[in-house]
Amino acid sequence: FPIDGRTNKPRTEGLTMVIDKGLGINETKDLFEVAANYVDFLKLGFGTSSLYDQEILSQKINLAKEYGVMIYPGGTFMEIAISQNKLEEYISMACKLGYPAVEISDGTVNISQEVRERAIAMALDAGLLVLTEVGKKNLRDKVQIEHYVKQIRQDLGCGAFRVIIEGRESGKDAGFYDGKGRFVAGEMEQILEAAGDTNLLIWEAPLKHQQQGLITMFGPNVNLGNIPANEALALEALRVGLRGDTLRLQFE
Amino acid sequence: FPIDGRTNKPRTEGLTMVIDKGLGINETKDLFEVAANYVDFLKLGFGTSSLYDQEILSQKINLAKEYGVMIYPGGTFMEIAISQNKLEEYISMACKLGYPAVEISDGTVNISQEVRERAIAMALDAGLLVLTEVGKKNLRDKVQIEHYVKQIRQDLGCGAFRVIIEGRESGKDAGFYDGKGRFVAGEMEQILEAAGDTNLLIWEAPLKHQQQGLITMFGPNVNLGNIPANEALALEALRVGLRGDTLRLQFE
Amino acid sequence: FPIDGRTNKPRTEGLTMVIDKGLGINETKDLFEVAANYVDFLKLGFGTSSLYDQEILSQKINLAKEYGVMIYPGGTFMEIAISQNKLEEYISMACKLGYPAVEISDGTVNISQEVRERAIAMALDAGLLVLTEVGKKNLRDKVQIEHYVKQIRQDLGCGAFRVIIEGRESGKDAGFYDGKGRFVAGEMEQILEAAGDTNLLIWEAPLKHQQQGLITMFGPNVNLGNIPANEALALEALRVGLRGDTLRLQFE
């Protein structure tokens, strides 16, 4: 491959998280047959996990297990549970359904630092892998970067496996992206400094130019999230230089 | 769910119509297994219904029947039949293939009021459910809003089950949407007044911000059409507040 | 059909080339069941062909053969092979895997005229159908139109079956398209003159307005490429006038 050093599964860096907006069983199987080696996490987007027929959901979770992909319900679902004082029920439901991981976020619902820490602790106690997310879904809710910097440090200190940097499904006008899908100047640097190690972050990067920019900046093993299911193989091509955009860099 | 009152199937309000641009048998089955409870109509977009192999088309129609989804051929196909003086043949073909509904539109072909009424009557006589559509596919063909207001009233008077408000597959520069996919000021109010009851309309809203705007305005049970197949579950999440955009409203 | 004269398979004009970004076996089968009559080539985009599990890739190639679709690996993959001095290995690998065709391009890697001709000759000798491509993936790499004019003539002279006009997967800011996906003024005319016969070209046209423009200009049997898999049937509807945009032309 034109770009060297891409990690293999099970990997701890170069993670790819795909967002699933409602894939059926055949589509899920198709994704895994083609790209399971390149997909580490499959997130059931938004609160869709609660809209599935139990039998279908159970088949999806088993299929993910079989192919070595960590499947988990989107953070919005837990935000709702917390806003309804059902944190315990949520964690226990996640375990019962067989999810290996959960995501803890406050993209829409405001959640106190105390509750956030309790949620992380409770999920860890239940044996779940914990991903946290920083950033607001709506730019109007956004608070100062100092807050996020602190939150990243605290989440990692509490045992979060990785911290996801919000980008939504659209990649625009959300989290740390502006209306054109570009990082707000200066914020990325502060996020990186807070994490200490780039590898502790997962950047939501649904758009190709975002994926390309992050790979160019951090190399083939940057952790990327919210990848559309039908772009999973194309992203892997981008990572290893099998696509014009990153291949071109080898000749400059 | 954060937003209460979402209707169940068989529903008469809160209808979702998905546009099918050429789903295969596995994909159709996937869609239904995951989202049949949330999908009321499946429209075979444009004139694609005539491009299928008969055996495959027949399988799709049977699959829809099995899952309780009303499948029907896009209005453009009937416009062509009418322009070729083949209205009778069209209706009889629809019955023979097993479609439970048809759509009568004049988005591209100009059709006289008399022929429109004849088409509605003929379809009703044949036992078909009739959806009509108002609006032109190309903004250059657009006529004054007064015409559409009158047409909505007439269609409903003639026995149309619902009137679809044109938005195309793109949601932009078509029907009643401008180049950014926003309603032309003032037109929505007149359309609503003509229908009398919002529930008698189906708004074509392929773009997320359109879906979100209509749900915010009319609640979770607004009738929406031209939903991309891979967005069907995400739309349901939006309807019931399982997605940041509508969930956020609950906290304001 | 409203537009007459659409060719049938096996066709030598009116070719449709679909870009495959990682379709699974079910999805590939779905595409072929629904649209194999309308799809002539299936290109495994970028260098994705090297990311598949051998067994899955072999199933895809066999499926394409069964449905009469010419499957081939994207040009970027051969550019990499050439840049690593592995042209022979590449051609022999393509034959061994059962690909009926290859694409020779220099969208990213600079390749001398001599090597280009050698690659064409070697592929022809191996019994492969040869598609070549002109145009750079990145507009910054673009050279003068005179170069491409010459290259088109030379490729056809060397035995290329068709010359593909670069448009990328995005259709914007690439090849001969500007940031809005429109042809740069004057270049299309020169490209046409170089080919002599429009039918010797395949226009990459991933966006609907590009497909519509080319069909309006050249008729239903213009050769089009980089069609997204889920748009294959919609494109056929556009070709034969079963979609508003081209149907409308019949009434003007």
C-alpha cells in the first residue's frame, strides 16, 4: 500500500466508527463481509436502537459480535434516559441486550458533571466499554472551548476509553465544525493539548474532506467516527493511500 | 419517547411515504424488517416501475403487501400514460399488477381538469386508493398559487385520499421549495387553508431540515413524503424526539 | 417510452458505468437483479479492489459475469502498480482474478506516454478490454487541454475501447468540471473533436444535472460513468424520458 503502517484488528489506534441509520440484516452482513476488518465500532445512530423490533436488534448485535465489531447505541438515547432519571435502567438494558459499549454525551440534554461521572462509573462497573462525547449538536448551545478542554481531561481521568469529538451526521454547523465543515480556528489545538495523546480522541468526520484533512494531519491511524456505512471501504482506501487524495501526497 | 402521541399502524395521520429509486429484493426486505411499522407508502419513483423485470416487480409488490406497506407507481408514469391516451390501460395494468394505490399528478405533463377528474374517478372505480399531487417539478412551469389552492379543493372533493405537495427527490428548486429548500413565503398558509385539515396533505420533504421544520410546526404526526429509503428510521427518530433536533425542543 | 431509440444489451453505445464503493454480495445481487440490463460496467472504485477478502471479491466477479456486467478495478490501483514498477504483476493479477477489463489512467500519478502505451499494449495482449481515462483528479494538477486532446487520439489509436472523461466520484472541482460541476467552457468541444465520435467517450457524470445535461445534448445513448449504484435505475428512467427532467423536453 502507498501509505505504510496501517494497524490491524484488534486495533487500539486507527479506529473507525461507522454510523448506522437503520441498516437491515442483509445490509449489516454486507457491510461486515466487505469491511469488518476496517470497522471497529458500529453506532446505532440517534435513538434508533429503541425503534427496532427486538428480534432484528438481537440479530444485529449477534452479527456484530461474530464479526468482531463493537456495536453500541448512540449517545442521544442515554441523554434521554438520564433526563428521565432512568440511568440505571439504561445501563442494565444495555447489558441485557448484549451491547459491549455505551456512549455518554450531552450534545442535546444538559447533564451535570456529577451525573456524567456517575454514568461513566456505572457503565464501567457493569463491564461496558465507555466512549464519551464532547460538543453540542446545535452551535447555538455551544459553550466555551475551556469547558470542553476540561471535560476531555475529566472523562479520560474517569476511565473513558476514548473521547469522541462531536461532528454530527452532517459534519456541518455542529460540534467544532462551521457551516462549511471546517474546524473553528484554534479549537483543534486546544482539544489536542487536553487529550495529551491524539489517539485518545475519535474525530467525527462524516465528510470526505474532513477524513482526508485528518489523515493528512495525523496519518493513516487517526481515529475517525460517524463514517457513513457505504463509505467504510472508501475510507480505508483513503487511509492507506489507495485513493487519489491521499495517494497524491506521496508524490509531493 | 420524548415526544408523545405518535400514531401506530394502520395510521390515518402521521403517514410516511418513502421514495424507492430502485431497491432490490434484499434491500426492500431490509427496509421493511427495520421500518415497516413506520412506513405507510412506498412509491416507485419516477417511471422506474416500468423498468423492472416482471418477476422482481411482482416480488416487491408481494413483499409490501406482506409487511402492510402500500406500494404504488410514481405519478410521472401516469402522466406519460395520459399523454399517450392510455389512461384506461394504465389503471387496468395497476390493478393487474396488484398495486393498492396510484398517484395522479401533472408535475411535467399538462393535464386538463376534466381528464384529472376522469382519472381520479376511474381509479376509484377500480378500487384503488388515490393520491393526487399538486405542484410543478420545474419552477419555470409553476403557475399561480390560486390554481393549486383550487386544485387541492377539487381533488379532495373528487375523493382523493390525500394531496401530495410537490418537493421532488431533491427538495430544492421544485414545487413549493426555493433553491435552498425553503417554502416560498405565504404559500404554505394558502395551501393549508385550501386543505382545511393539515392531515389531508402529504408534504414531500426529502431533506432533514424540511422534515424537522414540518415536525416542529405540525407535530410528530405530520404526513411526510419522498423520504429516502435509508432515512426512514432516522425520520421516525426525529418524529418521536429520539434525535437531537427535535429532542432539543423539549428543553426550550 | 417517451424517448425512443434506447439501445439494448449487449450495447456498444449508451453505456452505463456504475461506481462501486464497497457493495456487499447481497447489494451487488440486488443491483444486478434490478438494473443489470442497464449497467454495462461496474468499476470497483479507487483501489478498493485490493481491500476485499479474496473469497468475497471472487463472488462479486462471478456474479457480474453471470449477469453480463463487465467488472473492473479502478484506475488508481493500476497507477499505484505502475509507480511501484509492478505493471506486469498487475495485468497478470487482473487476468487471474477474472476481470474482463482494466482502466489505464494518470489522474494522480504522472505516467509517461511510453509507459501508458506499454500498459495498453500489455493489457490488450492479455485479452483484456482497455478503458483509458484522461484528466487529473485534482484541478491543481491539471495541464492544458491540448495535452488531453492529444492523449485521447493516442489512446484510441493504441486500441482503447473507450476513453473516460474524468469527473471523480464527486463531480466537482475535478477533471473537466468546475466547483459547481459544470464543464469548463470550450473544453468539451475540443474533447469531442479529438474523439471524432462521441460514442468513443464515457463521461463521468455522478450528479443528476450532469447526466441530464449530457442526455439533453447527446441523446439517450450517451455513455455515462461514475453513476452511484443506487442511481442506476433512476438514470435509466432519465435516459428514456421516464423522469420529469427529460420527459419535459418532449413537450417543449
